[in-house]
Amino acid sequence: MAALWTLSLLLSASLLGCLAVTSPDGSSLPHNLPPSLGTNSSDGSLSVDLPMALRVFSMDYHHVQAPFEIVLWIMLASLAKLGFHWSGRVPAVVPESCVLIMVGLLVGGVIYGVRHSAPPTLSADAFFLFLLPPIVLDAGYFLPGRLFFENLGTILWYAVLGTLWNVLGIGLSLYGVCLLAQSSLGDVSLLHCLLFGSLIAAVDPVAVLSVFQEMQVNEQLHILVFGESLLNDAVTVVLYKLFESFLRLPSVSGLDVLLGGCRVVVVGIGGLCVGLFFGLLAALTSRFTSRAQVIAPLFVFLYSYLSYLTSEMLHLSGIMAIVTCAATMKQYVEANVSERSNTSIQYFLKMWSSVSETLIFIFLGVSTIQDIHMWSWPFVCSTLLLCLIWRATGVLLLTAFVNKLRRNAVTFRDQFIIAYGGLRGAICFSLVFLIDDFPKKRLFITTTIVVILFTVFVQGMTIKPLVELLYVKRKKRALPTLSEEIHSRLIDHLVAGIEDVVGYWGQHYWKDKFEQFNKKYLRRFLIRNDRQASSSILRVYQELERREQRGVEEEAPPIVDPRSQGRPLLPEEMESIRRILSRNLQNFNNKQTPAYSRHTLHQDTSVDRTRKPLYRHQSLGERYSYNTITHFQGEDGGLSEPQRVRTGLSRSHTVCSISPRSTLLDSSDSAGPAQTRSMDPKAAREDLVSPKHQETVERAARKHLSFVLENEKQQ
Amino acid sequence: MGSSSSSRNKIPNAQELMDQTGFSSAHLLRLRDRFESLDRNNRGYLSRDDFEALGGLAMNPIGGRIIEAFFSSGQDTVDFSSFVRILAHFRPTDRNRNKEGTQQELPSSRTRKLKFAFQLYDLDRDGKISREELLQVLRAMLGLQVTEEQLQSIAERAIQEADLDKDDAISFDEFKKSLEKMDIDTKMSVSFLK
């Protein structure tokens, strides 16, 4: 741990060195460079002072300056992150974002001390074009779809109306404060206050995500806050641009305000449509990637980024576009693309969003150290207070309204968390830099920074103990048992049926309608070979199966006598299977990580993973079948040799396959005559078929699903 | 349309229904309207083809069972009070009422809801979900997505998970226990507001 910190300090030192090399003309600075062997030329390259033209050793920093510095920053950020996780008790108390900002502050301070000028700041362009999209893409891709749509009404309610309430409230009351403190703040007009209100009122998805993921709250609460932070981007963008253009206009009429209102709708829905379009395109493209599988993940990123850029180009809401794009393409891409590509996509998403987030926070810290601060006690303090007050009242009012229409009421504790968890982050920061210059701009910048630091530090650090204090309903961690899944599905159908009878078009109606549309048209068009959609019951079952297989690899299971599936299992088989299952399920349940974990891919554990449909994996031309080969008795030892090799290979790829019913009929037809020959019909089928075709064996073998334990195959 | 008081008079035993099911008079009126619109031939009762005329229900994998649940055993018609009593299972559970202590148990209580769901499986009403009954429901819900063996395995596993007394069938208590973590009250509720 200490090593990591020293390493990061060394890195900062080298960063300084690089900056020193490129120091502005006219200032004298200490050079932290390796001892020069010769003269320093003015452009910073060293050379050995030899009369010959040949240079044995030279350094040319300018050549690589830009990428070198970027890499050093990213390295610093990542090492800080590593150090954070290794540093004992700190993660329990201080959220990661706080630590990163502190590191940024430190580095910024050091740079400022060395150079006596402002350190590099986060330019708004770099932020909006490069740093923000990966985070939002990651959030959109792993968005729990069902939960999101179930709560969509409430989320929209909070996002649109809540943001409007906050913006107007903060803007108007700040104007009141400015009027009161006429002496120092007299030249801040109403429009400026409203503009400031619009950028400071918005809850920031980056900050919210980073703090909430370390808190285990129930899913509904998480999706409410998170969904709100995503969707309020549309409102924020519109209001900000609206007020900005109002500032440039000579006068503002009622018509302009009305048009502004229309713009909110256009921006939101426009972003949605752009995202949908690119999402469907991506799904269609992924259908054809079977021959060039390595490229498949690239399409996901390209299309998402393209949707973001397109909507930014059209002044629509880029965040909504990219979230919609990711959420749309996810199910089709996962079905079309190989298992490895899926893993790559998920890992790259996590990695990039992690890096982005870290960079954002570090730069927030660095950019705080500037020359351009302007302080004003009344303004800053009243902004802080007003933000809190307006958010609290907004949430209370809106929730009182929306609870009448919801099935699950949002409790007081939940409301407190929603109000208190409204963190501001880098979006406000970038927006404030984009304001046209006017005398009090520096004051706005300072206030924004103070608000961000306050919300991230104070609210971020105290929210966890407060949550624990209030016993907010924690997230249920266990994977649903198969019974629960089955009965849950039954009840869903039941309620949909009853709603039909009653004539009430509840959410089940639309959900069912969408599912039908999805199955009939979209899946056929967008998914290769239209692999059958696995129902969630099947997926849970297969997930449980997969887990127990993997779990069994780690331990020595008792010997079970496996046979073909048709007959009921013997009592001792059931007992051992049940024992293994319960033991392994417990083990896996304990290792669970939350859904939006920044640090690890939630491998075996979250519900999201179980929704992934299973399909035949074809990579590199070979066919792998997994764990569906029946084990035969010792007499077939010779036969099991080639299969043993194959299963050895298959285990490393951990792929499951289901064969559609037609294959079942085919193989049973072809194996029909074999059945009369021997006592153990299935084994005989293997006997008969496998000498001829490896493939046919696989196909026949694949259709047996049994509780075969890994070790058995080795025998 | 008429005034509400005269409409309520058309509903026989309105007060008794309200007490037994927990519906308010506004709910009852709405349900009465719905009943009359479903009853295409104005016979005063519903038969199976009235239910089957509902498109959504026809496409529902367990639509047949749901329809059957409305008809008490042996009968071929559903009158209004049976209609209301069945639908009463789907009212949101009133948590506060139980504090009064002596209320008779409403159909919308959690146990009654679970019983209703249980009876969707248990068609022969022997109080247990046998493996065959479970398989039938699974087959209906999963359709052609799964092979027969997979269905068997799933059913096998589900019974293993729930079956505590090892009689290879799921009794109502075992059913209730396996669902103790699920929020049945909200899941099995339909909002009857207009």
C-alpha cells in the first residue's frame, strides 16, 4: 500500500517534470530532469555534445508530449484508485469520489506551487465529448430494464417537474438574495440567476452512481435516483441553452418561453429517437458479425458514441440518446454475439467508465486550484442552503402527489435519501465554464465548485451512515430460487389476465404487448437465426446449473450415479445433488456484488446476468458442447476418451447450449433403431453414432440435460 | 346512466358484498359496468365464451386456467357476486384493517391470494401440486422454448426446492413457504381505480 502511494507520488513528480519541460517562456523553474549530458536546446531536447552529427542519446519530449501527458494523468488516476482500495479502512468511510478529488487537489496544488500558474483545467469540450459518454454508456447498458420501466412514470415526474421546480426556485430566490445584497451582488440580473439555477439544480449521474453503488439500497430507490439523474439531462440542457439564448436576445417575450417549453419535449424525445435508431442499427449490424467476431464489440461502442455525437450535433439530449441506444441494443447484441465478445463488451464498458469517472474527479480537484476565484459569502452560502431546501421541498411535494398513483409508495425514508442523494458533479462544472463572459462569472465558478465539493464530500460521506441510521430497505441479494421465478411468472400472467377481465390497462398490458411485438417482429429481424428467447425461468435454472457445475470443479463431489434423465432420480442422487446445490448456492450468494459495481464485472451474481439468453457458441469453427453429455458406465471407457478431451476444452470456455426441439426429434429418429439393441438406450445411441460422426454425437449428447457433475466425466 | 343510488339498488346484496370483499361502492359500480359490458347477450350472468371473447386472455398462456377460476365447480355461469368475489382477491391488501382484530379475513389477504394462485396449479383440488400439474403449467408458460427433458429437470428441481416433507408434491404450506420472501401483496394487486 505504501508502495502504491510512493509510486503515485513519483508519477506526480514525473508529471511535474513533463510540465516543467514545457514551461512557458520567461519563467525559471527547477528542472527535474535526468542529468543532462550536454546542452539544453531551447525546444527542450537534449543531445550529447559531440562534434559528430551522430547522436547516441537524445530525447525529444515535444514529439510525444500530448499522449504522454494524457497517459500519465490516466496512470495517476488509476494508481490512486488502486491505492484507495488497498488502504484499509478508508473505503468504508470515505467514498471513492472524495478521495479522488482530494488527490486532484493535491496534484493541482503541487502543480500550482511549482508553476505559479493555473494547472490544466478540464475543458468543457473534453468533458462532454470524451469523458462523459463512457460513463453514461455503461450506465445505460447495465440499466435494469424492467425496473426502470415499472418506475418510469415516477422517474419522469421527478426528472422533469422536479428539475423545473428546483431551477425556478433556486433561480428566483438567488435573485432575491442578490437584490437584498445590492452592494456586492447588484449586477447579477434575473436571467443570470436563472441560468445559474439551471446548471446547479441538476443532479449528476456520475456522482450519484459513484456514491450509491457503495451503498446497498433497495433497487427501487436506486433506480429512482439514478433514473432521475439520467433523464433530467434533457431538461437541464434545454433550460441552460434557453436562458443563455435569452441572455443574448434583446428582450424576452412570452412566446419565447412557450417555445422553450416545446423545446424540452423536442430535446427529450429527439434524443430518444436518435438513440432508438442507432440502437436498432447496431442490433442489425451485430447480426452479421459471426464471421468477424473480434470486431463485434467495436460496433457497440461505435454506434453508441455515434448516437451521442449525432444528438449533440442536433442540440438534442446526448445522454438520453446514448442511454436509449445502449438499452435498446443490449438484448439483441447479446443474443447475436459470441460469449467472449459479450464479456469483452462488458469489461471494456466497465473499464472505460471507470477511467472516465476517475479522471473527472481528479480534474475536478485539480481545476479547483485556480487564480480566477471570486468569493462572496452571501452568494455562496445562500446557494448551498437554497439547493438543499428546494430539493427537499421538491421531493416532498412531488412524492405526496405521486404516491397516490403508485403501488409501492415511496416512504419517508426513501424520500430523504432521494433528496439527500441529489449530488452535483462535473456536469455543472463544465456548464459553468461555458457561460459567456460577464463580470460575475468567476463568482459563479467558485460557487459551483463549492457546491460540488460540499455535496460530494459532506453529503457523500454522511449518506451511508444516515442510511444505516434510517434502516432503508436494503437490496435483496439472493438470486431468486427457481420456485420463486416460476411462481412469479405465473402471477405475472395471472395479473395480466385479471387486468384484461377488469378492463384496466395497467403496466402489464403494455408490457405484454411490447413483448409480443418484440417476439414477432423485432427478434426475428434482428437476431441471427432467431435463436429462441429463453424465458427467465429457464435462465435462472441454467444459471443455477452452471454455477453448480463451476462450483463442483472446486470441490470433490460425492459419487453420484448418473443416468439418462427420463426416470426419476434415486433418493441418494437427490440427496447428494441437493447438498451440493445448497452448498454452492450459499457460496455464490455470499460473493455477490452490487449491480453497478465499478470495480468488478458482476460475474455470476446479479439478476442481469441471468437474463442473458444462452446459445450455441461457435468460435474458431469448432463446436463446443458443455456439460450435457451423459456419462456412461465404465465399459464405454474407450468411447469416452474423445469426449473427455472435448469436455476439457469446453470447460475453459464455459458455454452453455440448448438444442431446439427439432434436433431432439431428429436425433431420436435416427437413434430409434438403436434403442432396441441394448439395455441402456442412450448409451447405445452414443455407441452407435459416435464412431461415425463427432458432430452427431455432440448433437445427440447435447440434448441430454442431467445433473452431471464435472468430476464424473473424468472417470 | 342514472344516479348512483339507483344504480346501487340494481346490485343485489351490495352491502353484504362490500363487507365481505372490502370493495367500496364506487368500485362495485365500476365492476357492475364492466360485468354488463362483458355480458354481451344481457343474460345477467357470464359464461365461458364471454371470457374467451377477451383477446388478451385468449393469448395468455394460463388464460384457460384463469377463466376456470371464475367458475365454481360444476357450474357453467358466473353471476355478479361470484365475479366480484374472485376479483376481490386482487385488491391491494389493507394493512391497517387487520389492526382492528376481529375483521373476518378478506379475500385480499395474503393467504387468500396465495391460495388463489395455488389453485391455478392444483386443478384436481387435492390440496397438492403434483409433478404432473407443475409440468402442465410449465409447459404452458415455456411453450416450445424448452425440450421435454429440460422441462422435467426444471420441474424436478422446483419440487426439490420446495418439497419439505418429501412426498414429491407441493402442499399449500410448502407453496406459501417458498414464496415467503416475495412481496405478494403488491405483486398480486390490480388497481381498480378508473
